[in-house]
Amino acid sequence: MENIFVVKIGGSVLSLKDKLFDFQEAQRIKEFFNSVDSNLKFVLITGGGNISREYQQLLKDNNYPEYDQHYIGTVACNMNAVMLRSVFGNLAEDKILGLGDLNSDSPIKFNKRFLIAGAGQPGPSSDWDATWLAKRLGAKQIVTLKDIDAVYSEDPDKNPNAKRLSKVDWDEYLGIIGNPEKHTPGANLPVDPIAARLAKENGITFYVVSGMDFENLKNLLTGNAFIGTEIN
């Protein structure tokens, strides 16, 4: 089996409050992953970020149903995927993996080092899409790059004394986020609860690390000590 990493690039890394898409950050992502061991291949899956939340809020404010809010989130993830694929250029496969292609059960094959993916269907978050892709690939590890550096015992924005957790199991993680039964459109959790349950069922480990600290990410990818949280 090829050495493939599934990497979830949080929308909060690419689509910020002050810009639709951060080309500078996307270029930095490209340069970093292209510099990593050439024997590795990567599936890079994008979240929706601020552009998703802005459109979802418009729908919510105008009393459109939750399904539509999920749907626009799916479209935003794929938009960010297309933008990131443009930045990667010839290094990546010409077509992103999204919508029906992502939800298929057929084997995933790609010849270039990078395959960029978006979202498959309204409802699940891009965390679920990353987990589903890992399942299809037979991969057991997902790296998720966030605007936080780990999972904490409580929301660190609300409690500055919250403890950074280096390792938790899926049941502990679900307890920390309140064990919700479904994914709420626009929710910004380290891993959404539906993806968490799918990962637990399939023995998939998530690593939650900062999307801004590439030296730390390199440590993780090369098997060295890193700052972040391992959930399994």
C-alpha cells in the first residue's frame, strides 16, 4: 500500500474573516508539502471556513431550512478545493474529488503526489468527508490543521485555564464536546461528532494540530514529538 496521508485543511486556515481565500497561506501549504519526503502522497481536503459561515448565516437570517445551510457549506468546501488545486497547479491531479465522486465506494487512484478534495454531500462536515476518504483508502491516520493547536478540556476561549490534551480516546472527546447527536451547520469543533463516530468505528486516528506551525506539522509527519492532540 502506498504511504498516503489524509490531511484536513480547516477552512479557518484558508478562508478568513478579512479575505475570501488566503493565497499566501495556500502557497505556503504547497511549498511545505512539496518539500516533505517525496515518497509520501497526500490527499488534501478543504473545509468551508468563513465564506461558508457567511453564506450559512444569510440563509439562517432569512429563515431558510438547515438542509440549505448544509448545502451551501458543501459548495464552499468545494470552492476552496478548486482554489487550492489552482495554487498547486501541475503538482496536483487536474480534477478535485468532490460531490458524487467523493461519496463513491470505488477505489481512489491518483498518479500525482497530491489529490485535492472538497465535500461530498449536504449534512456531514468536511471532517466526515476526510474520514470517509481515509476509510476508502485504507488509511488509519488523519491530520487536521486548525486555527487551534490541540483539543482542550474546555473551550479555551471561554476558560483560559482549560488544559491542552495530548491524547484522548473517542468517547472522552465526544464527552468534551457535549456528545451531540448531529453536526450543526457552521459548528467549529476540532472534529465533528458524526466524523468522530465514523472514525471510532473504523479505528481511524485524528491528529489535531495548528495549521500555522509547519515545523510542528513536520515533526508529526516524520514521527517526532509534536504539539497537538491524538484522538483514537
